[in-house]
Amino acid sequence: MHGLIDDRRTPASRSRYLARSHAWPRDRDVIRALRQVADRIGRRSVLLAMDDAAAIAVAEHAADLRSSFLLPGQAPGLPRVLADKRLLARLCATLGIPQPESRVITGERDAAAAVADFGLPLVAKWARPWLLPAGRELRNTSLVRQAKHVAPLLRHLPGNDLLFQRFVPGGPHSDWFFHGYFDENSRCLYGGAGRKERSYPRGAGLTTYGRWLPNPAIERIARDLAATLGYRGVLDIDFRHDPATGAYHLLDFNPRLGAQFRLFTDSRGLDLVRVAHLHLSGRAAALGQAGHGRTYVVENYDLLAAGPGCLRALCSSDELAWLSPDDLRPFVAMGGRTVKRGFDRITRSPRQRRRRTWEPQ
């Protein structure tokens, strides 16, 4: 396995299974850099995107990359539309897919009107998170609980498209996600629904503890949407159930591999990456039984989400994000980075801590 990684200090770069790490190319150098990687590997290889920027770049340059890599026949412009929160909201409205009402925020007047109409809390989203400036630690999505927390967001305008979205209050089991792999006919070869048991930050954050469970409604919505769009390849979609209406609201559509893909591992050891690799290399995947009930924990973030209560999940979970007995270095690197971040927060001035509490990080 080869990885194109921006930060060579990231824990994933320490894995013993990584044959070589390559720097992620910048926009105009994508084709040349990826072809150089393919030349070093020596044969056509499966290329999987791990973030929105990579998914967009690979899809839009697929015609030039196909001689070097095995790729799904994705429509070139589709990942950009799906990853852009503003364009996704427009697409959902066109297709009649439930999604929380959204407003584009260009300044104080728009923000005040959205707060008045939506009430608080509301959800703030950067429409194109892959374009956010580095070094500001802005979260893609944040929950705005108080009016005073709006102003720090507006400081990052203009230049970054900001959306305010009506908050859908859910119950303890309202947040779900679907991961799947779709073939050249937009048919789901492998997939499953997961329930987000805990997240960080709570209410609008990444999954820290998830469980694979059958959910025919979400599975049907995801498959129908992929078929309507002509989607091909791996996807990761987030949903929230609205107890008041019974609807599942589509929150995000990630046109790429999701971080918790290993949750969906069947009885034969197949997961989304293995199924994608088998299909793109022309081999059939002999599927096993779905692993309903399997759990997944992100060790460092679940500690923040659940405190000492995360120990029970760590001891009983089927899949851990970082710790693997045969590959310990990523876990050690993650632990070191977590301790450093905690120390940095402790040593910040009170003013810095207040500002970062207000701003999405």
C-alpha cells in the first residue's frame, strides 16, 4: 500500500503496512505527481480518495489518470457537487430529499435573519471545507448555541462560503450513516447502515462510537439516491432522524471512503476497500454475513466524548480506529499527538481559550 499524505507526521504514515509515503500533489501537478507514483509502483493500482479534495481531483482528472490507475467510472463533476454543502442543499431540494433548511451567510444581516428564523441552536457549515485556510483549526461543522458565537464565524468571511442550517433535534439514537460501494451501473455491491452512538463535539461532530445495525429506510434512501445520480465508487452519507416527522434528513454526502469504513466488515473479512479492490481489478467478491452489532471506537475522541465511560467501549469494541496488535506505531503516534494538543490547550492564555471555545475548531 502507498499513501499520498500531506503531513508526514500523521499517525497513519507510521503504519508498517505502508510501503511508501508520497506528498499529496497540488492542483496543477495532480496528473504528473500521480503518474510518478504509478511509475514507482510499476503497475496499475486501485486509487482511493480519503478526503473531499482528493475525491474531487481524482474524478476531474480521471480521463488522464485511467492509464495509470484502476478507477470507477465516476461522472467528473459529481464529487464536487456532493462535497459542496451549498450545492448539496440545492440538489436535495431538486430531488425532494429531506434536508434541514439552509441559508447562505454573507454577512451580519444574513446571520441575524437566520438566527431569528431558525432559532438557536443552529448548525454552521463551511460549504467547501477543503478550501479552508490551514492553521486556523476551523471545524467543517459546528453547533452554534448562543448568539455571541456567531460573530467569530463571520470574521472568516468573505472568501469562505458559510451556511447556517436549521437544527433538527433528535433523540439518543437519531444519528446514522451509510457506507457503500457502487459499481459501473450504480448498483450497491457492498454497504451497510451504522448508528452514531457518540460523537465529538456532541451533536455536530465525528463518530467516536458507532454500531452496525440494519436500517432498511436509510439503506433504501442511499441506494435510490446513488442510482438517481449515477454514482460509482465508495460513498459515506450522514443522516439524522427527525422524531417529529419520522423523516431521515440527509446531512452530508461524502463522495469518498469514510473514516469508520472498517466497522462494516463481514464474516469473511471483507470491507469496503477490499470489495472496491476486487471489483476494480476484475474479481468477484464472495460476501459473508453482515456483521450487525459490530462496534467501532475512535479511542482519543471517545475519551473526550464519554470520559472514563469510554473504557467499557474500548474493552468490548470489535474495531478500534488506532490500536492494532500487529501495527502499534500509529497508535503510539496518535497518543503522542493527543497529549501534545492537550498540553497546548492547557498552556494557552485565558483569552485564547475563550476565543477557541467560541470558534469551531
